[in-house]
Amino acid sequence: MSVVAIALFIFGYNFLKGKNLLENSRTFYAVYEQVEGLSASAAVTINGLQVGSVTDIEILPNTNLLVTMNINNDFPFS
């Protein structure tokens, strides 16, 4: 019973952070100079359609920002 409770806690914690452990997705990285208002677990949209979410924002040594995004596999890129 406790193993199931721990597994549900881990799954729920990751789900609240915006990560779905059961969903298959690809990871993309982008470098920006400014990302005002962007935060982790924010929606990534293309033409108004949500295709993924932001998982992390890091500061690079040259004061640029590295944004990590998970994009759903069902959305094709050329």
C-alpha cells in the first residue's frame, strides 16, 4: 500500500510541475535575450494550439536565457 502511495505522490508532483510521465514527447532548446513573463510549465502554442510546455529556464554565461520545451510527438515539424 505504501509503494502505491509513494508512486502516486511522485506522479502527482511531476504532473503539477507540468511533466506528464505517461506522455511521449520531444525536447527542444531555444536561446532568447528576454523572456518577460515566461515561466516553467507555461504552455507552448503555435497558432493558438497548445503543442507542449516549458520545462526549464536557465541563465547562460553570456546573459542569454536557455529555454527547455517539451513538444508533443503528434505535432509534426519539418
